[in-house]
Amino acid sequence: MKSKLCLMMASTLLALTAFSFAQAGDDMKKAADDTGHATKTAAKKTGHATKTAAKDTGKATEKAADKTADATKTAGKDTAKDTKKGAKAVGHGVKKGADKTADAVK
């Protein structure tokens, strides 16, 4: 009877050990699945944030390009006006000088 009891206890301990290892394996699988799910969710959120940031950067670049174009256009107009005024003043001075030279020659 004593050996029967020992055999039963050994069988029970063996079954309990196998169950414990199976449970630990199951817990590890669940942890791995949870980690995989969390990683997938984080990757999706990061991708979405990157896409939003790229759109925002594109909009800001477009606005900056528009402002640069406007400033260049305005500067071109101002330069043209100043050049016209300068040419007019030079032309007026040349005419006066030519008139004086003509008067002096007479």
C-alpha cells in the first residue's frame, strides 16, 4: 500500500508539473500576443501622426512659397518703378546738359 501511495503521489506531482508548464506556456503566448497587439496599435498611431505631420509640412511649405512669390513680385514692381524714375531723372539731366552745351556753343 505504501508503494501504491507513493506512485499516486508521484503521478499527481508529474501531472501538476506538466499542467504548470502548460499554463506558463499559455501565459507566455498571451503576453506575446498582447505585445504584438500593442506594437501594431503603436505603429498605426505613429503612421497616422507621420502622415498628418507630412500634410501639415506640405501646407506650410506651400504657404511659404506663396509668400515668397508675392514678395518677389512686389520687389520686382518696386525695382521697375525705381528704375523708371532713375532713367527719367538721368534723361532729364542729360537733356539739361545738352541744352547748356548747345547754348555754350552758340
